[in-house]
Amino acid sequence: MEDLHKINPDDIKEFGVSTFSVNNRMTAFVLTFIIFVSGLMAYIGMPSEAFPEVVIPQVYVGTPYPGNSPVDMEKLITRPIEKEINGITGVDVITSTSVQGYSTIQVEFDFSVSTEEALRKVKDKVDVAKSDADFPKDLPADPNVFELNFSELMPIRNINLSGPFTIEQLNEYAEYLEDEIEDLPEITKVEIRGVDDKEVAVRLNMQKMEALNLSFGDVAGAITNENITISGGDLLVDGYRRNVRVVGEFSSAEEIGNIIVKHENADVVYLKNIAEVSFGEVEKESFARQRGEPVVMLDVMKRSGENLIIASDKIDALIEKAKEEVFPDGLHITITGDQSDQTKTQLSDLENSIILGVLLVVVVLMFFLGLRNALFVGIAIPLSMFMSFFILNSMGVTLNTMVLFALVLALGMLVDNGIVVVENIYRMMDEGMDPVTAAKKGAGEVAVAIIASTATTLAAFVPLAFWPGIMGEFMKYLPITLIIVLGSSLFVALVINPALTSKFMKLEEEAMKVKKWRNIGIVLTLAGLFIGYLAESFMPNMGLRAIGNLMIITALIILSYMYFVVPMTVRFQTKFLPRLEKRYERMLKYALRGRNAYLFFFGSVGLLIFSFMLLGVSQPKVLFFPENQPRQALVYIELPIGTDILETDKICRQIEDQVFEIVDNYTYPIYENGDTIEYNYMVESVIAQVGEGTSDPNQGPSMAQTPNKAKITVAFRPFADRVDENHIPVRSSDVLQTIREAISDYPGVNIAVDKDKNGPDSKPPINIEINGEDYGQLLETAENMRRFINERGIKGIEELQIDVQSGKPEMPIEIDRVKARTLGISTAQIGDALRTALFGKEVSRFKDGEDDYPINLRFSDNFRYNIDDLLNQRITFRDPASGRIKQVPISAVAQPQLASTFSAVKRKDLDRVITIYSNTEEGANGNEVVAKIQAALSGYETPRGVNFKFTGEQEEMAEQMAFLSKALMAAVFLIFLILVAQFNSASTPFIILTTVVLSLVGVLLGLIIFNMEFVIMMTMIGIISLAGIVVNNAIVLIDYTKQLMDRRRAILKLRDNELLPREELYLMIVEAGKTRLRPVLLTAITTILGLLPLATGMNINFITLVTQSDPQIYFGGDNVIFWGPMSWTVIFGLTFATFLTLIVVPVMFYLMERGKRRFSRVKSPEDLADLQLEE
């Protein structure tokens, strides 16, 4: 069959771009250099973050209306605004929460609507609602319509200040850091926690006010009229203009106390005579502690699109500078919740996975192709990646785990096109062509095939780029990056590789000069050792040590290659590969003979059916999203509504102590600076917060005060550090479960222990929405349903909670309107007097340096918290009829009641709703738990007008599965269209697509045999990716088979409509299989090896290997948990698909051609003879 390969070069078409590249090699070489430099600069400059920043087109409307209950807020504010917003085109979901004195409406739009457009539309509708006659006109502020960029809401780190200093001093140091950090362009804002705001409190004595006939208005007016600076204009004197100002702003609390509030009959009443005036903190609204010690905490928020790692490095530099120049000794500054550390670890692991994958791929290429050809092919990896970095950076894409995993997934595929091109050029040179002609013809012969195979791969990922919703915005960077990097690899294969091979490719490897290279290796080793010695002993320098280590590593690579790799490569190419080709030829001939072809085809189909049956029997654990090992344990504590913050703090401290007891079990002694300390190998920090910022996000956003809530954050160490003193790994999920079990026994306290989210935010796995009109009935139904589920004893439920509580204590004041008007007072006056006395009223601002603080009036505590005094206070006013001062006690016209109300009124799409939710216990399968709950509630009867449905993760899962199924069908359809266009046939694409379906055998058997979880999101994406990868080899194999058939037809001088004899067809298929064996094996092996480091979780830190001689090898981590299921899906499927490509694809092609001969009108003489024999 040698004549099939040794054909006239003129019969092979060239590919124009490749030919231009070969003819203009210097241009190609300069272009290569430009790609390296620009790509490297783009990579260095790309902003880094753990996950992509997702801009969600949602708008919030926040409306304050103090003094109103949640039900009143819903009626007066929420419903009118919702009604108008509901008419906006493009709105997906409207949810709202009405709490005491505040309404929050969240409007989520379709992603086709820009945030700016959504904001404008909502503002217009809010203006319409405000103009309605029934809308309240006495709001303290207009409804605030705003967007929230969640990437700018979550702190990138917490800076904790503590030490032997007062809170005021710590706050002063915190404010210094706040100002310095906010000046950084990467930072949007810094918030200080653990320090309450300040105010000037004017605490009035009710009895003295009434004795002097003073009202709140009198006091407020006196303060306001004195705390003012007025410009009198410019005074012209001697040709100069001098500004005249009346300066009256207060400079101290003492000065405020000395103002006169009443002057009558020569009696002067100073404010200090009727009130206590002080400047200090407002009533305690929050506590913050680190490891039980009070701290002042700074939450640092990054600006969207900025480089997280650079921002963190700049902040570290600012802190170090402040320690040296500003802060006193003894001030302790600790960093917790540092996202940059997590991001650095994740990105470093992925980058090292890429490096390890590249090394494995190049080693395999070297065994198959030799060192020189391996380098020709291997150059596609860095070139394609650098091209991708340049393009992605130009598009404004950040460097995140989605982008880097796409590069890992593409790693093995990057060399596929290069393998085909370089191997084909090498084969043509081996047949006698000169390098330039071989480069032109070799690239031209396979150009159409690799363009089609790349197009089919891209076609598999294109539908994923149209993924809707939040998940789509999060995952879209995977297909976008893959499309760019694979397109880049095609450019490298058809432009750069032909130019390089035409210049540098040789048929035989040059014999290594053993003595020369051995001497080089020895010299490098000795020089590296000497430099390392200098770096350790005399000139401690990380860069110097890295140079020494790099020289030693280079020497080891040279010597290893010389004495081990070269002999192994020779044996592999001269003995193993020829033997493999012969065995493959025998096996393929066996598969094509007689009925064996049918046995192999139907056997593969039968194996697919068996795999599905086995899947149904084994029932692997099904997850929606990968279950990550927690990086944080989040303990949410909620006491009954109305609980004072001091009582909440007391309970929180008790739970903290239990958490300390648990985390202290994970320690061992280490020596540091001459002292023995207990090193905690699991936990970095324990932060407790009480009051503000402690709500469970599962309950949705809320602007209500939360004195009854607390949160404890247990931050775990990086995955690689979670090993005990015996180097045995410990799972953070086990620590979380221990905490969960230990703190469950607190009667009357709701405690939820959750873990940090991995990937896009999602609702709990158990989420039951109950909707209706009567909110009391809804809450009763929710409580009954929760009790019903708990009585069933379904395992796996952590703790069912209801997102709304009843029993919030309140005291409605009923006004006798007729009597009040008769006495000359109104409901508004009564309400204003009670609010001022109890809550307080801001009457002016007090300036202290660059800051200003409110001046608040209220009763002193002995009157303020006494219900009798509050109701017996007299409203003082001047009677219009008599012109005399008149006083009316509130109790004369008002009657207090004791009642309770809801903590909030929640709505979704204009319906009232209450949600029962829960996480699942560690290790429990959320789908199975929800299925049991659904079965238990299948016959559950609810009151008339009350309905319930399962939402949350189940609803999301159904939506994502629906899209992924459609994406898979769209991918298959696009691949089919491309194949039809290439082969001008429907039968050949059918063969190739059949291999995609049959490759599921490998996926299913792999998951079942290795008892792996079926992660819907990642496994489905893996299957779609597999569809694009599997077709490549099949395309190249069939395309080459058809080329051989056409050449054989030309040799036999057959007419256009005359078919090739069956024996000739048989030989062509075998010959094509033999010729394409190496490229098929290479592309499969390189793809698998490229994914293997990430699939197994093997991490080698090449940076520390060079700089510190420490490779930091470990297995596992966040990346393998997240990306492992997808990696294994591709590996399992591709392993089986390689067998399909080499055996079953030729079998199906052979059977198809035989079928054509059976039904064709024009047959070969051999076919006619066969038919006569069969008859």
C-alpha cells in the first residue's frame, strides 16, 4: 500500500494561509514573538479573582416610614409600588420584605435588560406610585431606587484591631486605615464594625419640661436657631472686600447645654437645667469579637473589575507602613476572611495544573514524535494560551477559576491540530519531499479536516455561551475561553507550525554528544549548589536561591533525558509502537471480517443499554452542584423577636465558648521564636458579630435592625494545611458537623450552621414556598407543615426554619379622635410626641473636625422606658382660642394595648409568601431528602386559598437541566450540520455522532465502577464537552479513509459512479486506521493527561519548587471538588471513545459502504459476484 502514500505532490491541494506562512517565514517568526510578549503582558495585567464577577440586572427600592408595622408598610408602601413595577417589560421576579418602618422591594430583570435601563424603568414607575393620592405624603425621605453590585458588597478581607487601648483609640486607628485604604483606586469603600456611631444626646427631664411649660418644639427650635453659621455678605473697606460671617455652630456638648431655651419674667432657663447633654456613642447596636476579645473591624470592599491580589498587596503595604510610622507598640492587627489568599491558592493550583499538564503532554509527545517534533507540537500550548490571554484581556475578562479551568480542559486539545499537521508534514518528508514542499502540502492535506474537527468542538461549546440567568453569567466564561483558545490553536497549527517545520524539522534526531551534555549537567549542578550555599550562608536572597535551584533542576532534566528518556524513547518508537501497530492491524482486520463487524457494532450498542440499566440499579448520588469542603463554618443565631441585644450577646458568648472547645481539639505544639505554642492546623480565626450584619442570607435581604441575631464565623485554614501532627488529612466538613451537633441544644434559640457557598449563590436544597392572602393563616400553615415534616423523622434535614416569625411584641396606642380634637390636639401631635420621647428626633448636626454627628432629643431613660410616664407626658401647645399655653396628657385621649405582629411580611410576584427552608446535614443527598419530603406531603391538605410548592435548589435544578438538555441537542445539531457540509453526506455524520452517543458508556461505567457522584451541573457540562472532543479523531480518520479511497479509485481508473471493490475498501480502511493510529492515540492521551492533575487533585507548586526547593505536593483542594466531576466525565468518556474511534468507527464505516454496495445500481464486478454467490 505504499503507493497510496507516495503520490504526486501536485495532486495535493495547498492551504493558502499555510503556504503564505511558509513563504514568509520571518513574518511568522516575528508574529510568534509578538504573541509571546503581548500575551505575557496581558496575563500579568489581568485582574485576578476566585470567580467571575456577575452583574445581576436587579434593582432595589428602599422606603423608610418609621413607626409603621410590617402589615401597614405592606399596605401603604409595598403594594402600590409593586403594582406599578409589575407592568415593566423584562421583569422576571418581584420580591419584597416589609418590616417595622421599612419596605424593601427587589426587582430582578431578564439578563437581556441592562442594569442602567432597569434602574431607569423602576425609577419611572416609583415616581408614578408616589404621585398617587393614596400614597403617604409624610415620608421622611423619598423611596430610594438603587442597584447593588454584589462584588462590591462582599468584603475582600477583614482587618481586626485590638490591644490594650480604649475603643475610642482603636476607632481612631481604624479611621486612619479607612482613609488610607479608601484612597486606593482598587477599593470602593471601607466600613468600620464593632464601634457604634456617635451622637449628641439631649436627655430631657419630663417633669421639669412640664413645670416650665416647655414642649419638644421649644427645645428643638432653641438648638436649631443657635447652631448656625450665616454669611452676612462682603464688607467693602479701603478697597478690600471682607466677608462677614455670624459663627454660631457649637464646638462642645457643654456649649450646647448652656444655650437658653426660655426667658420669661427675668427667669432664664438653660438647656442644662432641664436636660443632660452628652457627646458619645449611640445605644449599642453591634458587638464584634475575635477569639472572644473585643475588636474594631474594618470590612474592605473592592471596586468591580479591579485586581484582587494587587489590592490586597497594597493594603498589606499600607498596614506595614502604618505599623512602622503611625501605630503604637502593642496594637494587634490581624487579617481574617482574606479572599486574596483563597484566590491565590486556587489560581496557583490551577496554574500549576496547567504546568504539570504541559509537562505530561510534552513527555508523551516526545515518546511518540521525538524531542524536536514534540517541541514543534508543544509550542502550540503557550502560543495558544498567550493569544487567548491577549484576547480575553482586551474583552475585559478577569483571570478566574472558570478561565483557568477552560485552559486546563483545552490543554490536551491544543496540541491535537498541531499533532495532525506536524505528523503529516513529517510523514511527507519521510516519503522524500523537501521541507518547504512538505510543510505546504502536509498542512494543506489536513487543513479542511482539522478546521472541521475544530469547528465541531467549538459547536459543542457555543450553546453554553447562551446559558440564561445567574448560572449562565457565571459559567459563560468556560465556553468563551474554550472557543478563543481552540481557535488560537487552529491558527498556530495552520500558520506557525508549517513555518517552523519548514525551517527546523529533520527526519532523524541528531545524536546527542553524551560527554558534552554530561559535562554541562555536572557544571550546572555544581554551580547551582555553590549559588545555593551562598544564598543560605552569606547573602540570604530568594532570587539567588531560585537561580541555583533552577540550574540544578535544569541539570537533572538534561541528565535524565540523556540517560533515561532517550533510551526509553528509542525502545518505545522502535519496538513498542511497531508492535502496537501490528496488533491493532490484526484486531481491526478481525473486527471487519464477516459477521464480526455486526458483533462489534451491536455489542457496543448493547453495552450502552447495559450501562443505563446498571445506572438505574446502582443509583449513584445525584447532586446539583459539587459539595465543597467548607472554607468557613457560619453559625447563625436567632433569638425570639424583641430580645435585647445584651441578652443576644450573652447567648452568643456561651455558644462561642463551645465553639472554642471544639476548635481547640485540632492543635499540636510547635516551636516559634524559642517558645512552644499550640498551633491550630484547622482553624485560622473565630469571629463573632452581634446585631448589625448578622442575618442569615437564606432569609433574604432586610433593612430591619437585628438585636436578636448573631453570627459566628469559623475560618478554616487552606486545604493543604489541614493535616494533623501525624500528617493525616482532616476534613473541615467533619469539624463543621461537630460544631453543629454540639450547639444544637439551646431551647428557644434557632441555630443554623452553614458553610460558605462555592460558586454562584443558590437557595437551600429544601425550600418550600407557601402563598396565599391571609398572612396569619399562612404562618399557621407553615408551622403545621414544619411540625408534620418533623414528625415523619426524615433523615438528612438539618433544621426546618420559617423565614417569618410571629410574636413580635408591640403596643398599639388607640386614640379617641373626637376627644383629642375637642382638647385641641391631633393624632400627628400625639405620635410625634411619643416618637420623640422614646426613639428620639434629630434636630441639628454637631461638627467635630471633618465629621459631623446628629443632635438627638429624647427623654432620659427613667422616663423613656416607663410606660406610665410616656403616656402621662403632656403635650404643650398654645391654645389658638385663648392664646394661652395649654397642656394635655396623652393618657387623657389614648389607650395602650398589648399585642404582637409579624416580624415581616414577604411577597413574591405580588402574592404573600412564607418559606420553610433548611440545609441538609453533611453527607446527606439533598435530592433524596427532598424526594422524601415531597412524598410525605403528597396528600397534605392546606386551607382554602393556601398553596405550596418546592422551589430553591430543586427549581434551579429543573431549569438548569432543561437548558443543558437543550444545549446538548443544539450542540449535536450544529455538529451534524458541520459534518454534512464537510462530507456532503448524511451517513458519515451519522457514524461520527453515533460515537458521541456510545462514548456515554465510558462515562456511565466510570461513575458506577468508581462510585462517583453524578453532579448535574458539572457532569452535564462534561458530557457536552465530550461531544465536541470525541468527534475530532473520528473526523480525521474518516476524512483520511476517504482520501485513500479516492486515490485508490484513481489508481484503478474507476468511473465516477463506480464503487470501489469490497476487498479494496477493506484494505483502505485498515490502511487508514494504521496511518492514523498514532495521531488518534496522541490526541486522546494528551487530552486525558492534561485533565489528570485536576481530576486527581494532584498539586505541585512549581514556583516554590524553584524558589524554596519545596514542591508542596498534596492531593485534593477546592479545585478538584469543583472541577473533578467534569474532568472525570471527559476522561472516562474519551477513554472509551478512543476504542470506538479505532475499532467501531471503521466497522460502522465499512458496514455503511457495504450497505451502499448492496443498494447501489452501479456495482463493482466483485460485488456482483458476491451477490450471485449469496443468491
